[in-house]
Amino acid sequence: MGNTNYKIQKQNRIDNEGVELRRQPIGVFDSGVGGISVLRECVKIMPNEDFIYYGDSKNAPYGTKPTEVVRELTIAQVKRFLEIPIKGCVIACNSATSAAVRVLREMYPELPLVGIEPALKPASLYKRDPRVLVLATPMTIKEEKFKNLLAKYEDKATIYGLPCPGLMEYVEEGKYDTSEVSNFLEELLAPYRGGVIDAVVLGCTHYPFVKDKISQVLGPGVRVFDGGEGTAREMRRRIDVAGLLTDKTTRGEVIFENSSEDKSKIELCNRLLNMYQ
């Protein structure tokens, strides 16, 4: 049913409004504020596009929830996005991507839809036989999708998966630049210091906001990778292939929405985005 509705909606927009379909926004969805790290890359790569960012902070974190729950929450939000409507969707959450992207592509095959996954490929290939540490939520690490990703590169690198329960909450609460998170990372990463690893992959979109602190703990010899830029480039490619790139020449707008009743979440979203402007 969802597939049929989207096809009808898309055709009507083309017939009735022509180029207006290209001016619909791109929806960006995350379990909270972490997806701003992906949104910032989308804005850099597609500066004239409009975006609607929805953070489900009320139900965060996703990384400790059952897969079925995360799938239901993600599908529900994509359906809401399509009612706006949107012309493309970024699932800027590793847990939501693992749980729901395959199903969503079956439901809406014509919708340009991009999920995010840990940037294991560039981390595994940037040098010969690197030792790579993947930081991710407990759900991402236990998912079959992540295990399949590891299997693709296990002959290129020695890969360690480290679940980080609690880390995303620091960012979600706006505590990304505190001594509290520094102490947390010192303890979490202590076994991997002193030349134990060559690279670290940020497997949750919240983690780029503590990237500098991770680098401080692990030292300058460890390269840090995240999948935000690659995800944004893939969204642009899919929008382009669909003939949906905006024809506007002015800078696009970003609208923030959040499931939490805490108004400070929107302020935090603006602050996180503007950190990188």
C-alpha cells in the first residue's frame, strides 16, 4: 500500500506542478540529535536543497532497543515524511538503517532512500593490514548487517567491534564537550591506547560530536573515520539520477522537528549544525 501511495503522489506532483517536485525538501531522520553530523554533510554537498530534520529524542536511544521496535519507529517516521511530502530520505542512524532500510526500500522502491553504515571500507583500505576499532551502539554491533560488513573486510584488516552503551546519551543531552565525557572515553578506550590500533570508525552518528575527544584519548597516530560525507554524496547521486535536484540558486532552509517536548532539543540541533558552518 505504501508503494502505491507514493507512486500516485509522485505522479500527481509531476502532472500538476512540474518542476515543483524538485523543490520538495529532503527528509533526514535520526534517533535524536546525532544525525546532525550527517545533515551538516548534506548541507555542504547540497547547499541549495531544503531539509527537514526529525530527531526521535523521545524514544532515544535506539541502539539498546529490540530490532522490531526500531523498525516500527523508523517506518512510521518515513510515512510521516511522505505526507509532507519529501522527495528523498536519509536514515541518519546506524541502528535504524540496520533495522529498517531494506524493508523501506521494498515499501517505497521509487523513493531515493539512503541509510548510513559504519565507514569500515575506507578505514580498512587506507593502509596495508590496518588494525581498526569500530565504535557503535550495542544493537548495531549485534545486527546481521554489521556482521556481513565485517566479513567483507576481514581479509583486509584486523577489526575490533566495541559497543559503547551510554556514549550517545552524552551528545543527546548536550554534554559532548564536558570533562564527564572525557572521563568516560578515557575508561572506555584505555585498552586500545599506545599503538594498539591504527584507525577508529565512528559507527553512530552521535559520535562525530566527540571526535576530538576520541582523538585526544587515542593519540594523533590513529585516524578517525565516519560515514557522514559518503552518505550525503550518495543521497545527492540518487536525487540527481531521479531528476530531482533543486533548480533553486539560493541557499536552502533547514527545519528541525523533534518528538521530545523538551524545547531545548531544537536549540541543541541548531547549535550542533552551526558548529560546522
